[in-house]
Amino acid sequence: MAAIALPRLVRLGPGSIEEVPAVLGQLGLSRPLIVTDPFLAGSGGLARLRAILGGDTPAFTEVVPDPTVASVDAAVAMLGTGDFDCVIGFGGGSPIDTAKAAAVLGHIGGAMRMLKVPHVQDAPGLPIIAIPTTAGTGSEATRFTIITDEESGEKMLCAGLAYLPMAAIVDYELTLSKPKRLTADTGVDALTHAIEAYVSRRANDFSDGMALSAMRLIWANLRTAYEEPGNRAARAAMMLGAHQAGIAFSNASVALVHGMSRPIGAHFHVAHGLSNAMLLPAVTRWSAPGALARYAACARIMGIAGETEGDQSAVAKLTEALSVLNRDLAVPTPKSYGIDPGRWQSLLPLMAEQALASGSPANNPRIPDAAEIIALYGEAWG
Ligand SMILES: [Fe+2]
């Protein structure tokens, strides 16, 4: 049996941001706090959302990349200053994840650290409305948020229905102005969600359909969106693909790439999609024997292998194609990114321990121990 959870409402398509007041009305909500970052606050994005909402809607604008416990606490403090009945997360993964954490913590109280897995927070906090401005995290469709504990340097995975947005506004026009690097990093994150959801031990027939559709859309359009930021058809496909990938992994979980990626992000401040990309070819190669037919199906749906091609050959082409994608998207290795080799080496045991503690590696088709994770970090190093 599969247990599926989805947002109650999704508005999908160009200009759907104009629908925010209608969505709030449908849900019986009227007093939102907007949670966004300084870039959107300063670039006109927030002003436009406020104009659509028709008033000077209060906004927390101090979201930081890789949101920290302190930044969530600041958003919670602002929630406490008014009679808010919902939280609107507006931006990339960081604003949406901050909005989710604040909506839960502001309602139930306590400390963010209490909410990391294995804790599961199903009982709801405030309703969450998510408006992504990147085609990547899929956070608008997931029951997860990732908050960094700045004291331990750990990216804490927090899970449960409380984090699943009640509504998602998926408007690709918000991504048209995004720069190439951001398009690449967020796009590979979405591709990783789709692949990991499909090969996950917790995959099911529903998540499979979403994951395969997402892979097909993302693979066919990521390079175009990267090379031609204003290409509307490519942006539309990427936004739909990233959303479907979010639905897929929210209902099937991610696996070893994400488990290993979060410690790289936490310790070396590498963008989430970039650290996924650094790991994806090596982890795919290592994991493939655990689910050869599944990885081969990924290669076929992406058009990397022919329909009649054998599994072994299809998977070999997949791992090669993922390496070529990294080259085309100018993805560095940890080494060429400039990470200090001594610090990398000394942190590897902790990184492996944190990867395992997140639970994600246990969903992988081939389950590693700490030594194998350290070896894979070594293979990705560069
Ligand atoms: Fe991700």
C-alpha cells in the first residue's frame, strides 16, 4: 500500500501568481505573513506580490541561504507580533523551507532541533502557501524542510505532514530572469529528486509516474533553460518537471545523493543543487547494481538509451551522460570548487555519520556503511 500526500490546491501556469488572493479565499485565509529573502525584497518581487494581495502585507525578509535555526527563530518571532492565519513562502528553497519551519514552530512552540528526524511532525502548524521562484527544490510539494543547526553544523531533515503546503502556486514566469548558475544548480537538484525517488526503496506506483515524467521533462529542457534563460517552453517544462519531482520524492523519499550532499552543503557552503551534481555520477555508478532495471528505465525515459537496449548498457550510458551533463553545466568537483583538502579529509567521518543519521541512505537501492560513504566522497573529490 502506498500512502500519498499532496497539496490541497495547485495553481500551475504563467501568471498564476495573480491567483494568490483567490487561493487564500478558497482556503478561508486572510492574514498571511510573507516569508522571503533580501533579494526578492529588493528586486521588486515582493512589491509585486504585495500589490497582488492588495495591501501592505507584513513580510519577513531576512531569509538566509541554507536557513539556520537562528533565522527560523527570527521568523517565528515576527509571527508572534501579529494575528497571522497562514504563512506564504515566496522564493527558492530557502524562503519556502524557512516559511515551513516557522509555520510549524510558531504554532507548536519549542526548539527547532526537537523536530529533526526521526521525529515526524504530522499535526499541523499554520497553513503554508508556497510560491517557488526557481525550478528546483520542489519544496512547494513536499512534506520536508531542511534547517541547518549552526551549532553542530548539521543540515537537519525535518519531516511530516505539517510541512506540506496547503497550496502551491507554480508559475514558470517567475523563473525567466534567473541566471545560468542558479538554473543549472536548481535543475540538477530537481533531476536528482526524480532519479532518487524512482530508485528509492520507498518508491510506489504513484511516485514512479511523477518521477518518470519529471525525468523526461527535465532532461529534455535543462540545457536549453541554462543556455537560453528566456526560453518560455523550456522554463515551463522545467517548472512542471521540478514540481512533479517534488511530488515524487515527497512520497518516495530521496536517497544516498541527498544524504551525502547535505553535509557538503552544511560544512562548505556549497549550493544544494551543486553538491548533488558533484555526487550524482559517482553515486549512481555505485548504486546501480542494487536496482539495475530501475536505473535503466531512467536512461530510457530520458532518451539516453534506446527502448530495446539491455539494462547494463543503458545504465553505463546513464552514468556517462550524467558526467557529460556536469561538464556542460560547468559543475566543479569539490576540489576545483576550492574546498580545503585538509578540512575535507578531516571532516569525512563526521560527514558520513551525518549522512547516515539523516536516514536518506537507507532508502538507497544499495545501502552503504560509513566506510563506503567515505570512499564515495573520495571518488567525487575530483
Ligand atoms: Fe534536493
